[in-house]
Amino acid sequence: MTPPPGWYRDPSAPHQERWWDGTAWTEHRRAPEPVGYGPAVGQAPQTGQPPTPMYRPPQPGQAATVPLASGGAPGGPGGGGRGKAVALTAAAAVLVAAIVTGVFVLGEDDGGSPRTQTPPVTATATDPAPVSDPPSPSPTASAPSADDPALVEDQLNGVTFPLPDGWVRPKYVAEDDVMMTTDGTYDCPADGSVCRHGLVVSRTVTANAESSPKVLAQQDIEDAADDAYDRDLIGNKPFGGIESHEEVASGPVAVAGRAGYYVRWRVKTAKGPGGYVQSMVFPSTVGTESPILVRYVFDAGEDGPPLADMDTITKGIRPIGDADTGGGVGSGIGPTD
């Protein structure tokens, strides 16, 4: 029996449907539509109108028919028991494909165009557990461990400084060349501004044609004392000014494997215990080897840092990336009061 006209699975392209006019295949094709009720299967395609759904539940006494062979009529040769079994199997496959299509096409958006959605995936007992990305390292992951000495890096001059106990990296300090300060602040004894018991400054000597570390250290020590204990950056006198000074130590010093020179003064101020100031100069280990000037400012008295920290810091100065370069000061460098 020849099937009635209608949309059937295209025998030459099973992913689409083709119109059977009752006697032969026409050139009308369309994509399969979702399962649902619609006009009769035999409705012919019309120009300007969308194709009608092909699938509908079979009526009582009516068997579903699908094409079985390329080029033949739908439900054609290959009949008998085997043909019916194949027809039923193919019909089930068509129904599953239509259901899957219906899952993916789930309505229209506000503009009337089709909206495609991805069906939810339900994990089963055999599914592998989801693998999450490893956590990003924390910003402090590369910080030195507790067993490593704390270092302060002077990138401009290519050296590092050790950070002794009681010293911290600079915070809320106006000068950008301060490498470290003692922990905490106090009210200056004269004008009430904020002071620190100790600080270390590192800068490059660029405004002086002199290259001798000894001459540069001797020239700088007075300025270092004035900056520390006479007047601050805005002209105030936090210690009431300097009343006197004396040189307590000076001499050659090896710093980061370079020959340098230092001069140390004991300074007495109008108010407060005064302090110690040291100017130390040595050739840079990078670039043009311009001299590096390091100033030490230590308050005197029981609240000031120990003078031994000057030697500790000097011995620990190293070129960046070179932890084995020797430095140090002689045993006679320590001051005597």
C-alpha cells in the first residue's frame, strides 16, 4: 500500500524531512519539528507558509510508517515481519530525536527569535568528582621564611640591607631614601612633632665630582647631623637645635666587598639626649659605580637603638642577588664614650 502524502524522514538525508506526494519524493525539504499535534500529515507544503509538523500519535488501527530505503517510498519494500520490526525501531529513533530537539528549543525570546538552552546535567554515582582550579598563591607566598634574615632592598643602588630586631621598613616617612626605621614613634622633645629613635638612609652621590669615599664621608657628616638633630624638612627644631658635637670614630670600612670610609659623630642637643650620626660612603656595585652614601641616625640614651646595630647593618650590606659577598668593619670601629 502506497503511503498517503506527507512529511517523512528523507531517505537520502535522515537529519531532515522530505515531502512525499503519494507517488514520489518532491524537492521540498525541512528540518524536523518537535513532537506535537498539528494539521494532517498529508498537508502539502505551500509557498510562504511554515511546514506543518510531521509527527502525531497514531490513530487506532493505524501503524506508524517511516522511509526504510534510499529512493523508495516511505514504508515501501522490505515489508513482512522484519520490515515491521525495522519500521518500529526507526519510528522509536525518530521519536527520541524529536524529543531531544524539543529539549534544546525551548521557546522564543522577547524579540520572537528562537531561544536555545542547554539541558541541565545531573551527576550520577559514576561521574568523576568536579575538579576545581588550584588556589592562587597569596601575595605573601614569596616572602622569606621565618628562618631567613629579613632584608630591605635598595634597587636604585643595587644593594640590600639586613633588618635587625627592633627595626622595620619605613612607614609614613617623608624622605623616599629611608631604608628602615626603629619600630614606633615618640613626641619630639622640643616642638612636639613626631620623632623616631633611629633611621638608616641610602642615597647616590650625584651632585659632587669627588669620588673618594673618605672625602665624601667627611664632607657629609655635618649635613647629616644638621638634618637629623638641628632642623627638619619644614624648618622646625625637634630637639631645640645642636649645641655641640664630637667625632667618636672614623676609618676605612669594607662594604659589600668594596672599600669605603665612615665618620661617626656624637651630637648633643638643646633638648633630649641627643644622638649619634654616621656617614658612610662606598662605591656602588652596579652601573657607573657612583658612590653610595649611607647615613645612620641613632638616638642616645636608654631608648635609642644599640650602637652595635650600626656594625650589624654595615656588615650585612650585600649586592642584590649576592648573599655571599663579604663586607664588614674592623674590630676598632665601635665608638667609645
